[in-house]
Amino acid sequence: MFHIRETLHDYDTTLREVPLRADRLKIAKRRWRSTAEDGEDFGIEVDTPLRDGDVIWVSDRARYVVRQTPEPVLEIPLDVSTEAAALIGWAVGNMHFVIEAQSSRLLAPDDPGLRQALDRANIHYHRIVEVFKPHRWSGTFVGHSHDHHHDHGHAHHH
């Protein structure tokens, strides 16, 4: 078993790729175990969760790459009116689902409750199977601090 503590950035890109396949929820963890397609066992113990495409181990013959497995998702096209876009945001956000926003579409987990909400709102969607990489809102990804020292332009009368 190989113990992995971080990803590799300096390796021979011509080496053949051996995938270490794992689903989104497993990859999001900092500690997990998996077996690569050639049978090598890996124990992952990282400070920051790995991502799809990360190279974790290199041998003389191959590079071992984390490959996230596709999962059922709802694809919601965004070629819609502003009102419909707002409705989509409300329907998805109201149920606290993670989403992946792209320029022309949103991806959300394929959930019966979400399908029902979209159907009720007459919002068009497709059920597809794809690698889903939702945005991370927690911690440093938010970019919003809770120190409210700034003045919001209120006039001060003395």
C-alpha cells in the first residue's frame, strides 16, 4: 500500500495514466483508501482534498491519477429569461444543493425533490451522467469576511 500525503507536480507527462477511480464524496474526504486499475492499493491522507486529475504517484512505467467517477446530474440550460434564471436559482438554492455553474448551464445532483420543483416551475432540464464538480463555498472559498468595520456611506450628523 502506498501512502499519499500530497499531489505531485513534477512528473513525466508521457507516462501512461493509471486511474484511481473514486466518487465525488470519497474524493472530498481527506482520508480514504482505494485501489488503482492495475491493482495497486493507495491510502490517502491529505490536508486538502484531492481533485479529479491530481497525480498522486509515479512509477517507472506509469503515473497514478485521481479520476472522479461520473454520477447522475440534472443539467439545466441557462439560455433562459432573467425571470427563469432567478427562479432556477431560487429552486436550487432553496433546497441547499451544491451546484456547478457554467456559462451556458447549471449542474445539480439528480434528486427527485429537485426534479419535482423544476417541473412545477416549468424549468427545462436533462438527466445526464457526468463528472460533477460543485463549487466549494466553505472556508476560504467564500471570500467574505465577517468583520463589519466598514462605513456604509451613512452621513454622520454632529
